Amino acid sequence: MSGWQGAGGALPTGVAVVTGAAGGMGSKCAACLARDGWKNLLLCDVDAARLEAVARPLRENGTNVEIIAGDITDPSFIAKIVSAAEARGIGALVHTAGIAPQMGTKERVLAINLDATLALVEAVRPLMTQGSAILLYASTASHIPEAPELEALFENPLPPGGSLSYADRVPGAMEAYKLSKRGVRALVRREARSFGKRGVRLVSISPGIVDTVMTEGEMNDPMRFMIDVAGVQRKGDPVELAEVSAFLVSPRASFITGTDLVVDGGQLAGIEHAEVAMPDLPK
Ligand SMILES: NC(=O)c1ccc[n+]([C@@H]2O[C@H](COP(=O)([O-])OP(=O)(O)OC[C@H]3O[C@@H](n4cnc5c(N)ncnc54)[C@H](O)[C@@H]3O)[C@@H](O)[C@H]2O)c1
């Protein structure tokens, strides 16, 4: 007997927390969770005005939506999320907050995408309810190899000073992006068991090129290449990622933990089997 309780059980108790909820994918994740029956949402982002705009239609449809605005790298913001959720517990955390390489320095990319993710996961650990799940946003970029010694550094727990201790060894923001998301995937593998002992799943998702503010503007050569060689020859729609995210934190995904799900329209597979090498990513 597997001990499996059967598909389609009730949603776990607790609120559903979405970070980056004002963003392209985070806002769609919030909408999909509400549609799937999560009655209490806690939406977080640095952009208060856009958060309010995301919350409004969800509230009109009867979902209880609380918003918290702040910077995820600020420990007091994470503390606010914890105190808003702690009485009810957390049934799902979808952590999409992040920045692209062109949006900040290498230090900022590492701090937001990796250090803040590690801090958030630890902060919510005691709040996660039985059957709940944490979904972290990684990226297909993190599947494209970097220098092996840098990969090893970022796949291990960070030293007390955080990723800043390694920043000198990271050439630029693109490498920082790839390594930060590699660190996120490694965290999921490393901690799945400790969360599992408490009945909680921990999983990551690696989107390919998705149509949000992060990929707007003219496409560069590597982006065009990735789409040309892919199985689905277009950018992903944020809703396509949100649908998978809502599934991954639902009880229907009860055997998925400690792993990364690539949702990229076949872009990585296309790179692997292309007849010519992919153009270098911009620095
Ligand atoms: N768009 C893509 O092609 C793509 C591909 C792979 C991975 N991703 C990842 O998916 C996630 C969502 O990206 P998106 O495309 O929806 O981008 P987006 O910019 O639309 O959304 C990201 C959200 O995070 C918020 N945010 C950024 N820094 C923050 C901070 N310090 N504190 C709090 N909130 C902060 C932003 O305000 C924004 O609303 C990111 O982690 C990104 O790295 C995106």
C-alpha cells in the first residue's frame, strides 16, 4: 500500500501567499489560486499601487485579499509577512519576486533572487500547514552551465555573510542571475526532506522566456535562438506558468517535491538538440 490519500483532496488550511504578486507571473498566480478556491490570499510586492490593482478584481469576486508592500531583501518585510500569516498558517507559498539581470547589479540580483529566497523559506518554515507547499521561481537560465566551481559554491548553503561574500568571483549580473536561480533549485533539493517530515512539499519551477516586463523590448540573439529551436515557437504567456504553479501547490501534486519543473515550451530541449551552438547570453 502506498499510503496515498487519493487525488483532489481539500486544499490545506492556511492562507496562500504570493510574492511578486504585482508582477507578470505573480499576478496571474494570484488569480489562478483564487479561482482554484483559495479563499484567503496574502499578496506581497515592492510595488504597492500595482498590488492594489491586482487585489481589486479578486476581492470583487469574493476572495479575501490582504496586501503587504515592501522589499523582500528587508528582514522587517519578511517579518511582516510572517506576522500577517502566523495566526492562520500558510497553505501555499508561491514565491515569484525576483529581478532579471538587466534590472540590477550582480549584488542586487543575488540578494533578491537568492539570499531573500533563503531567508523567506526559513521564516515561513514553522507556519506551513499539513499538506501545504512552497513553490519557488527559478529559471531555465540556471540550467545553462556556468563555471563548475561557481556552480558548486552556489549549490551549497551560503556562508554567514550571504552571497555577497562570493560577489567578487561572479563576473556580472547575467552570471549572478543564473547562479542565484541555480542556488534556488539546490535549496529545494537540499531541504525537501526537512520540509517533508512536517508534511510540506518544496518545489521549484523554471520558466523559459515568458512574456512579461522582464522580456519586453527587442529580443536579443540568444532569446530569438531559444524560441526558434523550441517545440513551441513563441514566448510563454504568464497564465501558462500560473496554471502550472497553481497545480504544483495543490494536493493534486502530492508526489512532487525536491525537484524543479521546467516549463519552457521546449526551449532547453531545443538548445540541446540544435545543429548550431546558442549565441552567448548578454553580459
Ligand atoms: N519572464 C521571464 O521570461 C522569466 C523567465 C524565467 C524566470 N523568471 C522568473 O520568474 C519570476 C517572475 O518574473 P516575471 O517575469 O513575472 O517578472 P515581473 O518583473 O513582472 O515580476 C516580478 C515582481 O517581483 C517584484 N519584485 C522585484 N524585486 C522585489 C523586491 N526586492 N521585493 C519585493 N518584490 C520585488 C517586482 O515588483 C515584480 O512585481 C522571477 O523570479 C523571474 O526571475 C522570469
